[in-house]
Amino acid sequence: MEKERLSFEELEQELEEFKKEKEKVRRIIGRIGGKNQAKYEAYINISFLSLVFIVFLLGGVLHKIPFNLSIEIGVFLISMKVAWMIHEQQKINHFQFWMLTSLEFRISDINKKINKLK
């Protein structure tokens, strides 16, 4: 009976630790991909789209700059946008890998403790 009580208390302690870690993860995820990040990405997208539109407008319609130059600048801006998107995806992939590794470690640790209790 005493051993069961001790294991129950240990499980309660583990549950409290899990809740603390869960809140910590929520805060980290909020900083990485929260609403502020979505606004930031929307501003970046609007900026790139506006710049490409202005360059094509100046070169193709208003003839203020040579059309070939406007095409090259537009392609350059689109390439910069693609590079930025790849960079953002790499940050997300790194974070997901870190989280999955952390979860795997915790699961194996809990599995060891459960096997000891058996």
C-alpha cells in the first residue's frame, strides 16, 4: 500500500511537471508562430507585391525605366521573396525537429519510470 501511495504521489508530481512544460511550450510556440508573426508575414508579402507591381508599372506602362530592367528587377524581387520563404520554412523545420526530439526524450524517460513501477 505504501509503495502504491508513493507511486501515486510521484505520478502527481510528474503531472505537475508536465503541466509546467506544456505552458512553457505554449509560450515558445506563441513567440514563434503567433498572431504577431502572421501580421509580420502579411506586411512582408504586401511589401514584395507592391514593389513588384511598382517596378512593372514603371517599366511596362509608364516607360520610366527600360522594360528589360523592370523584368530583371521584378524577377530579382520574386527570387528574394522565395529565398525569404525558404529561410522561414527552415526555422519552422528546426523548431519542429527540436520539439519532436524533446518529446521523444520525455516519452522514453516516462516509459522507463513506468517500467520501474511495474
